Amino acid sequence: MALRLLPWLLVGIVVVGPARAQSAGDACAELHEAYRSALIAAQAACEGAESKLCTARRAASLKDACRCEVAVDPTAVAPLDELTARFQARACAFEPLFCTRVCTQPNDR
């Protein structure tokens, strides 16, 4: 009896597996977009005369394998840090998979 159920169990695993991976990919894309929006907000104070207030540095993109940084308002880093932690906890992929350039210094933008 158990041997008869084995093929159906395997089919169930194959069918459910890819859908679950796609959901994880969607979650990673949503985290990346949320980070991008939060980064724009965190950089809002970095315009003009207020730019000296932007003493914190955070990654310019969650997907960037090089992890180049940009200047942000230190009072606005909590959402960025929380989204980064969630992105890392999901083991989301970098694009490209490895760094192909050198980050010279943190940029304002």
C-alpha cells in the first residue's frame, strides 16, 4: 500500500516545489522594491545644504553583490536595516552573483 502512494507523493513534491520557489523570488523582488523606496526617503535630506546631515552609509541596492554604499540620513536607517535583514534571511540572490567593479567611496547618490 505504501509503495502505491509513493509515486503520488513524488508528483506532489515536484508540483509544489517550483511554486514555492517562485513565491520566494517574488518576496525577494518585493523586498528589493521596498528597500529602493525606503532608500529614496532616507536620501531626501541629502539634498543641497542639508547634505552634511547624511552621515550614515547604506547599500545602494540589496541586489548589488559589490554592496556599494550611498549617504543617507542617520535618522532614517531603521527601515533600511530591517529590509536588509529580511533580504538576507531569505537568502535572496545578488545580481550579478559576484562583484565586477570596485566601489571607490560612498556616493551621495
